[in-house]
Amino acid sequence: METVAVIDFETTGMSPGQGARAIEIAAVLVRGGRIIDRYQSLMNPDTYIPPFIEQLTGISQAMVRSAPAPDRVMRDVADFVGAHPLVAHNASFDQRFWDAELARIDAVRVQPFACTMLLARRLYPEAPDHKLSTLVRFAGLPASGRAHRALADAEAAAHLWIRIMDDVQGRLQGAGITHRTLATLQSVPRAGVDAHLLGLQRRFDRATRR
DNA sequence: TGCCAGGCCCTCTTTAGGGCCTT
């Protein structure tokens, strides 16, 4: 049974290339349609936290002052997720910070990312928008605590991932759905989703035909 | 001095522009 790690960063800005740093990370392990383990930690990159970020996240300079250094946190969370495939909402954002913070400890990501936002755009075009908070309400997913804290957002994205897995499975007949299946689906143009799923079903039928 | 992300997607597109989404 495949396990994935759903992650979420809180950061001081939009881009590590512009000097932004991670100040909190959470990772949630999902297997068999449920959350089986959680990791969360603040980290202290010893940098300025803009007032906007403090207001958005509730994470203050005082809170990170006593937090562990980023290198220790990144080693811990990298150990926690291991080689499991990674998932995030708008994964291009979290992937940039994941790779940048790993590079600071001379480590390299070993697994691919999948993106719940790209998948939701394809599977739920009727949603009002594809913000994580909107999709949680739209899909009737469990509330996970304060938005814009890493663990709450990682849990919300994990519930969304589980719903996406269920919905895709429901549109297919017995075909096994994996992280790789969905990572491919997220790159299919929206108009081609039905044809892509039909193709998956046909391949599954051929592979299982006696 | 002023500005500063980046990838994806849609469309009044493709010789481009603008909105979405993440903090």
C-alpha cells in the first residue's frame, strides 16, 4: 500500500531566491485513505519576519527564537518522510522551499512531488476557486485548525488528497490509483481528463485480462 | 531609482498577456 507525505511550509516570503526562509514545516503521512503519522516544527532561520507574515500565520519573532535551527529541523523532517512521494497544495511553492532548505544541509530531494491544486483544477472545475480553504469547504472536508499554520494546512491538503484519490478511483473500475497516476493526471490538460482516465481504465483492463 | 517569484492555465493565444495560487 503506497504511502505519501503531504507537506506544508510557512515562510517569510514567496521565494527562497529572493531571500525568503522557512519558519515552520509540517508533514503528514497518508496511507490507505487515512492519516497515519504527523510531524510539525517551527524553525529559527535567524531572519526578520515581516508583520504581514506574523499577522497571516500567527508566528512571531518570539516564537521562532526558541525553535531549533533549520538544519536540524530539515534533517528530522527528511528522515520522517524518507523516500515517500511528496504532495503539497500548489506544490511548485513548497518544492522550491523544500529543495532550497535541503540544499543548505547539502541534501537533495529523492522523490517527485504531486500537486493537489493542479489536480483539483482538473477534477473540480466547478469549485468557486482552488484555494485550499475554499476546496476544504467545497468538498466538505474535516476542519483542521488554524489556517496558515503548517500542520493544519498539511492536514487539510492530506484530506483533499484522500478525496481526490477516492474520486478518481470512483471514476475507474478497479484500476489501482497511485501517486504516480495522479502526478501524471495533473499534467493532462483540463479538457483531456476524461480521455486520460478512459485510457488508464483500458490499460488496466488489458493488464488484468486473463 | 525602482523594482524584485515562478509555474501553470485560459483565451479575445501561439509573434502574448493576465489571472491564479502559495507565504
